[in-house]
Amino acid sequence: MKIHFQQALRALILLAFCGLIFQLHYTGDITKYINPKYVRLSQSASILFLFLFFIQITRIWTSKREEVDHEHHHGQDCCHHDDHSCSHHHDHGDTPFTGKKLLSYSIILFPLLTGFFLPAKTLDASIAEKKGGLAILGNQKQEVNTSAGSDENADESDFDLEDYSFEEELEEVEEPEHDLSVNEEVQEISNEEFEQLKKDLYSAPAIKMDDKVFSLYYEEISKDIDKFVGREIEFQGFIYKEQGLASNQLVISRFLITHCVADASMIGFLSEMEEAPELYDNMWVKVSGVIDKAAYNGTELPLIKIKEWKEIEEPFIPYLYPLTIRIL
């Protein structure tokens, strides 16, 4: 019985990939890499790696008889090769370990080592700056105005801001615990539910930007700011300060993931508050304020004048995901 160590290494790599994906699902960190709607696809990949692992196990050991048959097979193949060479152009797993192989295995092992030994890093203010910061928000505003017209059929109900105590609302709302099922369930809604959410945006006495509706409401507000000027709003995000802003200004941001972290885009609101100089990048806050508008590089942006704020811990799932409308 002969043991092929390279085949054993390949089996170990397949098992490691299976284990890594399983660990990401078990801890919930998978949502820090991909949109939850792809969770089942990721689980399928883990099962596939496990299946390939069991197949690979059969190649680790070979008997002496199999070795003889294998060598005889090689000899026959050599008869059909050019006279100057009797070598094969494919690897049976028993060829010498070369520098080229070492490089190949290193490339494969790198994501395994980083996945197991490095914690999932959350995108933060430094990434927002690299992606363009406020300039990105301005471009998003222009794209929204170009690609979509305002919804003239949306219901707008009258309300009195003085009758609404936003300070009480800010204190009463509890942050959800690590509910990993929330983001998987709420992202897919019917078209009727989608339209109802848009109507709620216009009719509610105050706009509550929870994770489910954040991207939808953000797009609607950016589409036609004038319709929302003077409205109360509540949301949470991390602080991002950009050079060129006034001392009392900052951006309260979130990252929106469509497919995976590679396509993450920053969305958020330019905000004004007296305590802005005391706050720092990547500090998570929950705020309430009034919507106004401001100009940045010739583009109108929503401006939130903060009335109340409090520091919060970074959510276990810090990212936002677009809503998916069920076709059937």
C-alpha cells in the first residue's frame, strides 16, 4: 500500500474549504461577505467541497497491483508520444514537488489561512474615503434623477411635527440582538409590499430608516428632496468626516452590498450638529433630526440637521442589502 501525500494534501484542502464556509455560516460572519440571498448558494458550495473531499480520499492510497497496472498504462502511452519525450502533460499527484507546485498551493491556501485566522473586517470610513466619499453621494443623486422620475401617485399625508416627540422614540427603540434570520427573511418582498413601503414613507409622521427600508427610502429622498424638507427622520450609521466640510458637518454613512463586499457602495446623509467636532470616524451613532438640503459641487444633497443623537455599538450585521421583489 502506497500513500500519495500530494493527494492527501488536496483532500485536506477540500475539507478545509468546506469547514471554512461552515464556520462562516455558524458564526453568522457570512453576511459580512455576501448578500444573504446568496446564503443557500454558499451552503451548496460547502456541500460540494465535502463531496469532492470524499472522492479525493479514494486517491490517497494505492495497492501494489494498482501501481503495476498504472506503470503499464504509462508505458503504453509512451509508445504514442514523440520519440524524444515519454513524459505526460498531466499530474497524477505523484510527481516531484516543484517550485511551480508550491506557488499553486500557496495561492489556494492563502484564502484558507486568512479566513481561519483573520477576523472579518468591516468596511469603514477609510474605505468610504477611498471610494470617493461625498462625491459618490453626489453622483448617486445625479444617477437617481436621470434614471427614475418622481412618483406622482404617492400619497402624502399632512402631519404636525410639533405633536411628535422624536426624543421619546429615540429612547424607546431597542436595537435587535444578533438575529441572523432577519436579513435573510426581510429582503424579499412582494410588489404590493414594496409599494406599501413607499406609501408609508410619504404618510408616516416621521421617517424611520431601519435596515430593511434604508436603501429604498434613501433613494426616494434623494430623488426629490423638496418633498421631504422639514420631515423628521431617524437612522443609524457610522461617522465619516471628509476634508472640506464645515466644523459642524459630517456624514453618517452605511455600506450597501448588492452581491458581495467587492461591490459595496456607500450611502448616507450629510449632517449638521453642534457636537460634530467631538465625534470621530467610525463611531456608530443613532440620530434624529430634520431633513433640509445643501449643495455639494453643484449637486443638491439631503442635509440632516441633527436634534438628538446617541452613541451605539456597531451592529453585528453592519451592512445594508437591497430589497428583492418576488416575481411570483
